[in-house]
Amino acid sequence: MFWIRLLGRTLNSERKSLTFYLINTIALIFIYNLLLPSVSIGYPLCISMTILLVFFAQRAFALYRFEETLHDAKFGIEVSGESDADSKKEQRVLDTIDEIHAAYRDKLTEMNDKLDGRNALFSRFIHNMKTSVAVIELAAVKQSADVLTDIAAENEKLKASLEQSLNLLRLDEFSNDYVPESLDLYALVNAVINEKRREFIYAGIYPKLSGGTVYVYTDRKWCAYMLDQIITNAIKYSERGKNVYFEITEGMEGIDASLSIRDEGEGIAQEDVPRVFELFFTGRNGRANPNATGIGLAMVKHIAKRLGHEVSLTSTVGEGTRVTISFLTKMQAYRKSNPFL
């Protein structure tokens, strides 16, 4: 049965060749009989059929080898280098299959790396939350005037870890939680600074906001989250008594605006700057800080791209870091830049 099915597939794949050969055979028989005084069909037909059988046997064997190679390719076995393809067309098919498998393996490796990183991150979040719960439990037991302060501080840590975990999960369904609108950028930045005032006070860092009212198109919640992440890093890597500068600038043509956030912290090594937006990359500074997660700036870059904004970073060791976010102020331009509109 296998050979019958193989013969059927061979006949099906060689229909054009078979048609051409039959026409050629009829023409040869006709010419052969014109050259001879008597009519003869058996001899030229016999020769023609013999050649046809040899041809189809060769094509059936070639098809068998090709199908075996395709079967190996299903299981990710590299086939282009060691295949016995009988034509350039078959070789191109096998090369393409190998390219698809290579791209698939790279994508699978990337997804596994992200999954491993996410699992490690959630493990760290859970550990931090358990630590906060333990501190709250101890604070509740002891009789001290600082109990409520300790509980409030640990509660803020719990809220931050939970919020970061939820936002990390929401990124996969970003379009379902996205409401673009025209917002006053100055008011939005000022609101985020006020929400972070406790962190600024505790760290002894002073925010400086300059610029005027500029309306930009963005999503209030996600843009505020981006600013929160950038401000958190600025506070984390700055010494007490330093400043964080917020500068809002409107573009010359009135269709865009930018927000620059510059700290006076320790700065980022130049070899780390190209990778600061990579997920789970902590760099030299992060490795020295046990609370670094390597997701803050990665999420900023990811969210900015989804919102249709541009984000860039420059830094000098010992002088500080500047993060710049570019916004659009006209709805028509924003629609062109945003994939969700």
C-alpha cells in the first residue's frame, strides 16, 4: 500500500511532465512510421514506456527521500546541510524550513529566558512581601511610638511590590487597559511628584519642576507609572541633599513636547548605557543594590513604545542621569505614531 500511495503522489506531482512525455511519444511514433514503409507501433511504444518507467522510478525514489527529509524536519532536525535534494527548488524548501526552525528556536529561547526572569522576579517580590509582613507582625507586638510609622513604611513596600507585579502582568494585555486623552503634562508631572513626596523627604532629595502648561496625548495611568519608575530610580541612586530636575519643553513646530528628568546621582557606566532598557538587566549599579530588579526602565521603554512616545537616556558617571520622554501634542500625529489607534 505504501508504494501504491507513493506512486500516486509521484503521478500527481509529475502531471505536467507526464502530459508532455505522452505528447512527445505520440509525435515520435508518428515520425517513426513516416520514415518506414510499414506501420509499426509496438517497438517505439515499448522503448517509450521503458524510458517512462525508469523516469517515474527515479522520481518516486526522489520524492521518497524528500518526504523522509521533511519528516525529519518536523522534529527540528537540521536538514539543509545533509539533504540529498534533487533540485534547487527542493533545496530552497529545506533551507527555508531550517530558517523557520532557527527563528522558532531563538524565539522559544527568548520566551524561556523572559519566563525564567519573570519567575525569579516574582520570587523576589514574594520574598520582599513576606519580609514586610514579618516586620509588620513584629511591630504590632512591640509597644513603641514608632509602631505605626514602621507599619506604614512596610505597607508602602507591599503596595509597591503588588503594583509592580500587576503592571508586569498587564503588559501582555496592554490594549485592554489603555485610554488615550489630551492631558496637561505639567499637572501630571506635578501630581506624580506629590505622590512621591514621602520618598523624596525620606531620601533628602529635592524635586525641581520647570516649564509651563503643555497638553500632550497619552494615557494618564501608564504615563504616571513611567514617571514613577524613573523618579524611583533617580531617588534610589542619588545621595541625600541632591536635586532631581524636571524640565518640560514644547517643540518648535508645536506638534510635540518633551519631558526631561535629570538627577545628580552616581550615574551609569558607559558600557551599561546601551542595555539599560533590557528586561532584567541591572548593570554595575544594580548589582551593588540588592533592591534592583532590572525591570523599571525596561517597562518604561515598553510602555513608551505602546503609547507612541519616544524615550532616551544619557548618563555620566559621577554627574547623574537624564531620561527624556517625547510626546505628541496633535491628535493626527499621535494616531500615526500609536499602534492601538
